[in-house]
Amino acid sequence: MNDFATIFVAFALAALGWRLWLLARHARHVARHRGRVPEDFAAVVPPEAHARAADYTRDKVRVAMAEAAFVDGALVLAMSVGGGLALLDGASRAIFGEGYARDLATVFGFLAVGAAASLPFDVWRTFGVEARHGFNQTTPATFVADMAKALALAAALGTPLVLAVCWFIEATGAWWWVWAWAAWVAFTLLLVAIFPRWIAPLFNKFTPLEEGELRRRIEALVARCGFRAEGLYVMDGSRRSNHGNAYFTGFGRAKRIVFFDTLVQRLTQGEIEAVLAHELGHFARGHIPRLLAVRFALAFVLLAVLGWAAREPAFAAALGLASPPPTGALLAAFMLVVPVFTFPFQPLASLLSRRQEFEADEFAASHANADDLVSALGKLYRDNAATLTPDPLHSLVYDSHPPAALRIAHLRRLAARPDGVAA
């Protein structure tokens, strides 16, 4: 192995070992606290529900550990230094010859290998873990239909992007990665804009929230927050799962507010209002544009590194590719290599996300009832079997939301202050 291959293998094994160790810590910590409900949740989460959440979490961890070992470990090494990507590109060349067809075949072939490797674990999660704990409502027919739709969308939306990037690599010289970055930014913004109206309805049914007191309360909240939306919708989330949630989606005039039908059925009107106020807090505090800006900046840096690596013979040699690498193989290599080298930044991403969650809670407490949000979160933790006792280190690294106890304590401080601002 050359130096790049050695460094890559070291990072890949370090990332895998770190991930597996944290998952094992998480499972042990949850198991140790299985028998006792935290005091703040004793009134809303019965002992049997807390124990069920612990068992559910441990089952999810088992799947995650197996998938990490196989997909993030064995498959990544096989496709990289094991020569799998080179074999795939060679097959593409043998079938399609030189040109864009070869590049497309290599990129989508690489994605298909990853999807096929993850499929058994998706099945295990859906029809094993989720079903065992009473959450799964997805039938095998729906599962297959969703997969087929996702593949068709990936081909329809991804093909123009891949072709554009391939053309930039060939036509714009050493600065091709800048043009590729601009194309990816435009593509991302397009997806955000069209997702609510054209993509999401392919998978779920969206029904306008019916007239009545709940709709009037939501419309009043939306007006107070200065939020403009195309509409208020209820999504048939119960068709696939018994989990509940609410979110807003879209961009510009295409923004929509969406409630899972399970959420509407389980929470009071005040609790639903508080949950939506939290989601609107992300909008009001500019979290979505900031998140996109961070992603765009990170993509710019990573593509710049790829532009440099593409000119380095050691990079291609480590993957068994010619130098410079074929265009499709270069793009697939980018998708293969980047997650390995970016894993040390995961705690920072989680920290930023948790800070945004606290900010959204503060917004919700100033525009709705903080006690309603506390009770709503208690019900959601209970009904979704979310663990109330995560391992602190695992949570610090991977959790995008603050641990339940910290979040509830923060909200109670907000509720106790007349100005709705935490001390």
C-alpha cells in the first residue's frame, strides 16, 4: 500500500472502532438504567414504557453495530483499497466503452452496491425491530414500492447532475470543482423547493388540516410568528409507522407545515401548538439557511480537496485506478472517501444542532406555553420509545437533540420566568 492507502485504512478502522465502541457504551448505559424512570418523567412515562424504550434502543444498537461493521467497515475497505471500485469501473468500461454512459454506470453502480449492502439491515429494522416493538405499519408491498420510487427518483434527478459534473471535469480545466460545486448548490436548492409539492406526495398522502379550533390556533400562531406557508397539512405517517412528528418543509412560497396523523391523534391542541412553535423557531432563528450555508461551505472545501487529489497519482493508485482517474470513478471515490475522513467533525455538527434545538425551545416558550411543550415532549418520548437515559458520550457525539432531561430542565426554567428567557 502507498502512503495514501495506509492513511485511509487507518482512518477507516479508527472511525469504525470509535463508532462501535460508542454504540456498545450506549447499549450498556441504557441497560443499566432500564429499571428506573428519571424523576422528571415519572408522571408521564410508566416503568413498563421506560423498560420498553431501553429494549427498543438496545435492539436498534444491535442493527447499527452490525451495519457499521459490514457497510462502513468491510464494504468500504473492499470497494477502496480492495479494488472493488476499480473492478466496477472496469465492468462499466467493458459494457459501455468510453464516455458518459460509462461514468453514469460507475456512479450509479457504486450507489447500487451501497444500497444492496444496506438493504438487509433496512429490512431487519423495519420488519424486525420496528415490528417487534409495535411501530411498524409498513407492508412488504409498500416497502418495495418505496424502494422502487426512491431508485427511480435517484436516477431521474441524479443523472443530470452527474452528467453536468462530468462535463465540467472535461471542459473547465483545473477549476472544474468550482463549477461542480455551483451545480450541486443549485441542485440542492431545487430539491428543497420542489420536495413538498412534487416529491413528498409520491410517498405519503397530505390532507389539508380540517377547519376547527386546532386550525384556528395554528393559524394564529403562524401569524404571530410572521411565518407564511402554502398550507397546513396532515400526513398519513401511520401508514408506515406509529411514530409521531411535525415539521415544516420547502423554500420561499412553497413552505408547508406538516403534522403526522399520529401526532394529531395523541396530543392536545395546546401541545400541538407548542410543538409547532418549536418547529417555527428553527425558521425564525434562521437555522435552515445557516445549515444550508454550512453544508455549502463544507462541500466547497471537500470538492477543492478532491480537485487536488484527482491530480495526485497516489490517490488513484491507492484505489487501483489509472491516473488521472476516470470521471465516474473519481466521483464514486469522492463519495467513498469523504465519510471516512470527516468522522472527527461529527461532535461539532451535533453540538451545533443541539444549540439550535435549545434556541427553538426558547422561541416556542415565548410564543406558546412552555409547560405544554414539556408535556408534549414527555408523551413523544413515551410513545416513540425514545430512551430517557442515553450514554452521555454517545449523545455528545451523535445526538442532534439534547438529552431529554436537559431539554426538559431548560424548558422548565423558561416556564418559570415571566419573560420566557432562560437564566
